[in-house]
Amino acid sequence: MKINLSYEKTKKNVMLVRILIVLLIATLIGAYFVYQRYLEQQYGSTQPTIQLLGPSQIRIDEGEEYEELGVEAYDGRGHDISKNVTIEGEVDPEEEGTYLLYYSVVDRYGNESRRLLRMVIVGDIAFDENRQPKRTADEDLKNIIRMEIEKHQDALTQFDEEDESDCAKVDYLIPYIHKHFPDGNYPDRTILRPTIRDLLNEDDEDYLSATDVEALNNIVEEVIVAHEETIADFEGDSCSLLDYLEEYVYEYYDERNQPTANAVRSTIEKKLGG
């Protein structure tokens, strides 16, 4: 029997080529997964960056169409992931008021960016001649404060780490809030300070939850009247005045039914302005 050596050699070569192709494919697949593992180690904990396009505060006339300017977002490798940005909130251009839009993005590794905030003002924010809120302005002011709290989260967290009181946070935020009123027609401090304090603690489930509001109001009024002459000595030093009056308010409570410090301070500020 005659054997075709040329055929057998070709057959072996084809088999060898197939084996080499399989090995090459396996090597490429392995290299791909190794590279992906490397990328995950390098960028798997890197927070995406996100930046507003256009200003953080936009004012439009009532009835004017709102045009979304959007944001730019990039993952840790510098890849554009703007198409994955989530926008929370909406704007009704037919309804006067302020609207908050929140922007964030999550990359392929599940890392979430910081949350950006844009405030859209439809119509005018209005305060009367006594610097008291008119119509929807009360909610407008709260939205402005929420916006500044959001923008300055890092600084406010630093206050917590240094065990600073909310009073220091309020003082820190006020100049930034005033920038929203370039004509100098600022909201009255007796409205502004307690509103800031309340919003700093609006996510605190215990805030005011155990407080008998009417009783606290009456106690604060008594303390203010009793220390009326001393209060004048604290002019320009709101934080020290709060510390001083707070101590006397707590003398009316035992440890089991004390209202929160922020509830007491907010009530004092409101009563001092009343």
C-alpha cells in the first residue's frame, strides 16, 4: 500500500496551524481579561468627574422655553460618559418659582460622581420692602439655601470633623446665599438664619421629632424676656448669644425630654426676630 507522504504532511501542517490559532485566541482572551483586571485595579475606585455646561443658576421669564445646557462627564480613564448622566428634577416654565436639577453619573465599575446642582429661576424672586418673602419666595429662598448646602458639602463636612456647631455653618453659608441677591435686598437675617439651620437638618429624622413646639416657644420667650438686658451685650455675636440663651432654655428640661440643640437654636433665632 502506497502512502501519500505529501498529503500526510499537509494534514499535519493544517492541524498544527489550527492548534496555533486556538492557542493564539486563548492567549488573546487571557490577555484581555488580565488587561480588564488591570483597568479595574487602576480605575475601579476612581470617582468619575462631572462638570456643568453653562452657569449653575439660570433665570428665565415665565412662559419662556427652558433649554437644558447639560453636563460633561468622564470616567477615571478619561472616557466621555456624558450620555450616561442622570438628571433629577424638572422645570415648568409656565409656573413661577425655583427649580432644582441634580446631575450625576455612574461609570462601568459602579463608581458614582459627586452630584451637581443647577437652579433654574422662572420669573422673579421677590421680597417686600420689609425683606419678608412674597408669595413663592419662601420656597425660592429654601431652594437657594439647599443649592449652597449642596455646593459646599465638603466644607460643611469639615465643620463636623472639627466638631463645630451649626452656628458656624450658618455664618459660613450666609455670604454665599447673599450673592444670589446682587441688589443687596437680602432676606431678613431673622428669616435666613433659622431657615438655614432647619435645612441643614432637614434629613435628620430626630430633628424636632420629640419636641413640644408650643412649650418650647413659650420657654424661649420667657428666657428672652428674662435676659433682655444682657442680650444687648451680644450685638454682632449671634453664636455666643445662642450659646448663652440655649443654656437657660435647657434648665426647663430634664435629660429625658430635651429638644434637640438645633430645634432650640432655631426657635431662639425666630423669637429674637419676632
